[in-house]
Amino acid sequence: MERSLLQRIEAFLKESAMPPSVFGRAAVRDPRFVSDLRGGREPGREIICRAEHFMNKWRAARRIGDSVPLGDRRTREFWRVEAGVEE
């Protein structure tokens, strides 16, 4: 049985440690996207493809070591600590 889009996104958010609003903004230009899905929103085929494409592209970039963490001012400190970057 195939998992729903929301289940795949939830797994991706856990894997990437990306906040839901950052994912929504980067994937489909809607910071409330994940919140709306959790509330029952049914996205169209184009939005589903854009979200899937973003997750696949992020994973491919991570595999080759070319992934740059996304985030906003709330998550920048997390990425610095995770990467061991000193200022």
C-alpha cells in the first residue's frame, strides 16, 4: 500500500530536520502547505509533483554532498551546531 503524500512529507521532515513552513515555502511556495495537509487539504497533481520533486532533488543533493540546509533565522543556529561551524 502506497503511503499518502502527508506521510511521505512527514518522513522527509523528520529525515531532513526541516521545519514544515520552510518545506512548504521551498517546495510549493506556501508556508502553510504542511499545516493545511494536516488539516485535510487535498492538493492537485501539480502540487503533489512539485513537493515530490523537491524531496527527490534534496535527497539527491544530499547523497552527493551538495545539500545546503534550508531555514530561517530560527534554524540557522541549529545548522551551525550540526555542521560544527564556529563563528
